[in-house]
Amino acid sequence: MPDYYYGLTNDSVSEGRLIEVEPFPGPSLGEEWQPKTRLSPQVPYGLTTQDIADAGGLAAMMKWDFELLGRRIMEDERCAGSGLAAYFVKAALDRGIALETGVSAEGLIGDGTRIIGVRAVKDGEEIFIKASKGVVIAVSSYERNQKLEKTLGNQLDPESMLFSAIDGSNIRLAGPFGAKIARVPEISMAGFAVPGEETDEGLQVWRSAMPIIGLPHHIVVNSTGKRFGNEGFYRSFYYQTDVIDGVNQTHPNFPCWIVIDSQAREKYAFVSIMPGQDWPKGFGVVADTIEELAAKAGIDSRGLVETVARFNENAEKGVDPDFHRGEQPWGAWMTGDKTHKPNANLGPIVKGPFYAVKMSRMGATGIPAAGLKIDRNAMSLAGTSSRSPASMPRAIRWARMESGAVMQSGVSNARGMTYGWLAGRHAAGSPSDLLEGEAARMHVQ
């Protein structure tokens, strides 16, 4: 996989930065823990990224090795994030580290100087856990907590892709002790839900549109029927959904619609809807003409007709003078069809019936814009509260301070692993400033 900005900056590379785990054997977790570790409803956890790339990428789903996929699922061999999580659980079990499920951490306990434990509830009873070195708050986002989502986040009407426990435990636990919160600009991820899809908790599965909207024969338009960004490069495109019109105080690009034709349906999966599979009833709108499609969807008809005509003319030539879609290698690799010529991301929308799917919610992914502010050792920094102890709880889910032009997807996992390691070293008496001192001495020698 190339870096996001490969071809646009000398500091980028064409491949090699993305790392993933080897397939994990689920049965090695044992009878107790094998069923307790989650499997993702969002990604095909039976295939590695390399398996998918070797078969032609996300666009070539019909060419994937479904025999291998089926075997791995039957044998519970886990790839991608499901595999990564399982490796961490196995590492804890192998080291005799006690793991508990069904326990709710209700609060931290301080002695006025430091954090000394956790108050929790298990099976309806309150329990207390003593901490000799500190407490590591290793949680994710706050997006299932609507109050925090509305006050800390800035996504428009978000719907979480994750399970119900992602409710801002980090802020709830550390906040009473004066922990500082920091935030960076947030990128919205417009998405949709396919009727009938549910998680293991019975929640609606919310899908990101990112993998499909850059495919040939796909465009995204606003209510005026106009395209507003490069659909093949989400790092640029999704910021456009947040734009505010200062004149009328509206979001002109939200909600928005994915518009495709029957060529797209014949060649590509619409996330979980395969070519040849019936289009789910009540999912978006379907029409024989672009004009009829616009009327059914509530899109300006004249605007959509003009947009499709201009897009088609340029797509036939393999160019996008409006938003430069298909010019970046990452876009072709991640959201394009490598076999489609002359441009992996561009194909005309000409064959009816036509389809439009409204994106009226944002798909929150557990990578928040706000979190606990920490130091280099993953120590949460206290504010001015009189209750603030000198030694605050260590935190893995902190405020991510990098934003914008990052190197590659998955950096959130790298952050978690890096700061988990730093927190562990600090608790063991080897903080990162000692590492810096050792490195400096080695450099001098």
C-alpha cells in the first residue's frame, strides 16, 4: 500500500509502511476465551490485506479466494484487527494476567497523592481493586455517549460502527481527578446502514462509504446535485462534508448521496451487497432515469443531470479536472479498480436503472478527536482541580496530537501499542526519559 501522499511529497514511499499480523489460530485461546474475543462485522477477518491485494484489491471482491476465506472462518483463523486483538488476549493469558469480562469500572480511587485503585461492579456487586503501580486506562472513544459526542466531537449526527461500551470511560474515570482534555480537528466519515444487518449485540451495523465511493461508476453529490470533492481520497473528501455556509448557516454537503448505475452493480460489491444479489427493499432509491432518481431522492434534478453529464464526459477520457480523482496512487490502490482503463477510479454513469443511497449520518470509528492529555510516559496530565493528585492515572487512549497528512491508515493502532509499551515501562521504573538518556550516550560513544 502506498502512503496517502505518495507522488506528492518526497518523504512518502510507494509501499511497505502498512504492517499486519499473521493469521491468528482462534482455538489457541482455549474454550473460555475463544468465544469471548470479538470478531469484526466491518472487515473480512478471514483474509489478510495482502490476500485481498493479491486478488486485485477491494474492487475485485468477486475474485477473492473465498475457499481460503471460508476455511479460515470455519477453523477460526483471524486476520486484520480481529487477529491483532486476539494476539493481545493470548499474550495476557500466556503470562498469567487475569482478565475479566462483564465488569464495569465505575470510578478511580485516590488517596490525595496518587491513584490507588478502582471501584467496579461485577454481577451487580461492588468490588474494589488495589493498584500498586497505577491504573492504565486502556479504552477507546466516547461515541456511544451522546452527551460527550455532542460536546467533545464535531461529527454531524454520528452513528457508531462499534459496540455499546465505547462510551468515554477514559474521561468519566479521570475527569473527577482534574485530568486535562485535548482535541484536534476531526474528520467526519459519512456512511449508511444496510437494512437487516446487525452486530452480535443486536445493534444496527453502520458502514463506512470510504471503500466504495472512489470506484468507477460511482459519485457523491449534495442536495443541489453537485459533486463536492475527490471521492477516491477520503482524507480530502470527508472534510468537505463539514463545510459550513456562512450565509445561511447550513452544511451544504450534508446530507449527501452516493449515485451509481447498473454497471457498478454488475461489477462491484456495494459493501455487503454482492453483484447479482437483490437490492434490499427500502435501501435508497432506484429509478430508470437520472431525472427520476433525483426526484425520488430529493436531489435537485437539473443539478444532478448536469453533474452526471460533465462527469461522464471526463470519465470517458480518464480525467477529473474538477477534483483530480484518480491521480493519487493511494486512491487507485484502496478505492479503485486496477483493471479499469484509462483510470482506476473513473467510469461513466450511463446504464439504468440508477441507484442513490443517502448518507445522513456519520460513521464514527472509535478514533476520537478528543482524549486525555498525557506526557511522554502516557501519564495523564492534571488540570487545576484541587482534587488533582500528583500522580495521575496512566492512559493509552489519549488525545491524538497528530492530524492531517499522516502516513498511513492504522496509525491509531500504532499509537495504542506504543503508548501502552511506554506506560508499562514507566510503571516498571524505566520511563522514556531514561531511554532518551541511553540513546544520547550511545550516540556520543
